[in-house]
Amino acid sequence: MKLPDIYTIGVYESSEKEFFQILIDNNIDTFCDIRRRRAVRGSEYAFVNSKRLQDKLENLSINYLHELGLAPTNEIRHLQLASDDIHKVPHRQRTELDSDFKEKYLKEILSQFDFEQFFTTLDELKTKRLVFFCVEKSASACHRSLVTNKIQEMFPRIKINHL
């Protein structure tokens, strides 16, 4: 099995045009949505709400996967939201994840996730360039960084590109 090139992307502070152009410019062929709730409040980022996103990706000939197995549970999400509240950090301005969130996500999500099956699915799709998606602008403020760190542990030579 040959591993695809791996990227991550968030949407905050991007326009619709910029967001999709980044995918095109980086020749992304498979888009992996790792959100539990696949909607964003308000009109500014409505283009990444599930149906619109999937329609646009289909028009761009980009495979869409929703990998719920990599989404934090509501309980885990609430740990991060509570930390944001305590530290008075607006959700969209967070720059790093809370240690309790990371610990629980690693223990309850990543340690249970079947990466072998996931990579088999990517292989079946003939994925060459995969992007993990969640909303936060910075990968370090999002669980997608934990996913890619785990992949890098498993495959130390792989390079992760944060778009």
C-alpha cells in the first residue's frame, strides 16, 4: 500500500473562492471531513455545509469522505469549549488545543480508530492527495493535527502539509 500525500485544511478566514482554489492548486483528489456536525452557523461559511460542500467537490472531481470515526464526541468537544470559556478565547481565535481535550481524544478516538481499514479505503479510491478537513484555521487549534500526528507516528517518513 502506497500512502497518499497528506494535507489538512480549515475554513475560517477563507472565502469560498480561496478555499476551493487551495484544493485545486494542491491537486487534492480526496477530501476527508472529520467533523461530527457538518454545518457552520451563518452564511459566511455556508459553502462548507455538507450538501453544498459535497456538490462542489463532486463538480471538481474530488472524492468526499465523511469519517465520523475521527470526529470528537460531544463530550470531548465540550472539554475544549469549556477551556475556551475559562481562558476567554473565542472559538474562531483558538491557537491550540486544551490538554484534557487532547488526552481524551487520543484515548477514546485515535486509539480505537482502524487506520488500516481507512488506508484500505483510500487505496480503493486510488487516493494520491488526501486532505483532512475541519473548520479551525490553524491545524494546531484542531483535532486534525492529532490525527496527522498519529499518522506521522505510524509512518515517520510521511510529510504532513497544513494548507
